[in-house]
Amino acid sequence: MQTKPIKRNEHIVKLSRDHHAGLLFCWKLRQGVKYHIAAERLITYIQYFWQHHFSIHFKEEEEILFSPLKDGIVEKAMAEHQNIKTFIDQISLHGTEVDKEVVLQLADMVNDHIRFEERVLFPHLEEKLPDEQLKKIGKEINTEPLMDNFEDNFWTKPASL
């Protein structure tokens, strides 16, 4: 069964576009594991993506989108942000000792979080926040798309396979 795309409020659609980049991050990590890419290369990408994408996206969501409404669903999203950050910090700390299962666990964690935000959190906020509030939020969100310009294309199939 094919699912229809979720119609997102125009004022927060940029955050959903950022989520697409996050899902690609998960796919790239899984491809890297599948192609037996060295942990060092995967960790470098994870750190790059944290610095150039997740840290910015999480900050925008927490400071702009989540601030008008503090309830259990928003608190869950914020807790998941902290768990992802902590997990990435642990990966950075352990370096090349990180095995493929840890990388796959991060990919699953990020994927599940994005699905939660898209399917539960965003519809909840769209329902609870008045359109004027969403419009104000939309003006505060950085409209520049977060780009993944990582130069090591480790996720492409190596010629040796």
C-alpha cells in the first residue's frame, strides 16, 4: 500500500525539507555499512552532519517551533534531540572503536525520530497552534536549505564490489 505525502503547513514546510536530508543521512550510513566503509570515514560524516545540519535544525525547532507549546509530545521530541546528540557525542568519543551496529543504531534512531516528528509532532503543532503563530514561526525559521556538501561519497558502490 502506497502512502500519500503528508500535507505540511506552508510555514513549517522548510523543517520537513530538512527532514528529507536527515533521512538521506540515515540511508548513506546504511550504505556505508553495507559497503564495509571504515569506521573513521563514517564517523567523520556523522560529525560533519551534526555540525552542518542536526545542531542547526534541532536549535531552530527547540527555540522557534517548540517554544509556544510545552506538552508531552514536544517534550518527547526534545528528549529525542538530546538522545541523538548524546549518541553522536559517544560515537565521536569512541572513534574507530565504533562498530557497524552502533552506526546502524544511530541511523535507526534518527529515522524513527524524523518519522515521529512528521507523523505525530508536526500535525499536533499544526492543530494546536493558531495560524498566526505558525506564520510568525515561519518568518523566524532560516529559509536557507541545509545542504549536505560532504565530499567523501562513501555511500556509492565501490568499483571492487
